[in-house]
Amino acid sequence: MFNFNKVKQVPGNLGKYKKVYDLQRQLAGSETFYEEDGVKVVLKGGGLAGKMEVKSLEVDGREDKRLIDVLNRAMKKSQDAMVKKLQDMKDDLQGLM
């Protein structure tokens, strides 16, 4: 049976959804810089459901594209696993809303 009460709630929550969407867009475009012991890394993106990736990585002034590619694939695999886990849990999460 369809719950029409949930549909009635949507217009009142549009402002909240827009704020979350705007925040997500800001986080997706952000960059994080970190440096320690001759290693410099720049991460791009992130957010609630955003994709984070290694934009650049230097060790003692040398950049290794292979390492960047491997790290990005590993992070994507981890993010995909997290999304699948959340999708598997969606029925449990809907009960909380």
C-alpha cells in the first residue's frame, strides 16, 4: 500500500534536500592537501556520497602515476562496497525515517 503521507512531506522538505545537495556539490569540488616526511598528497572530492580520488601524490619530489591509479582503483572498490552495503541496508534505514 502506498503511503501518501510521505508524499505530502516532500514539499516541506525541499529546502533541506537543496541544502544537502549544495553541500554535496561543494564537497565534491574540494581539495585536501597533506604533506609529511617528504610525501605530498592532494585528494579531490568526497562528501556524503561523493567520489574521492587522489589527484596527485609525490614521494621525495617524484610523482608515480601507477601508484595514483592503483590507489584510486582501491578507493573506488571500497566506495562501491560501501554503496552496496547501504543498498542492502535500505529497508532497515527506511524504518528510521
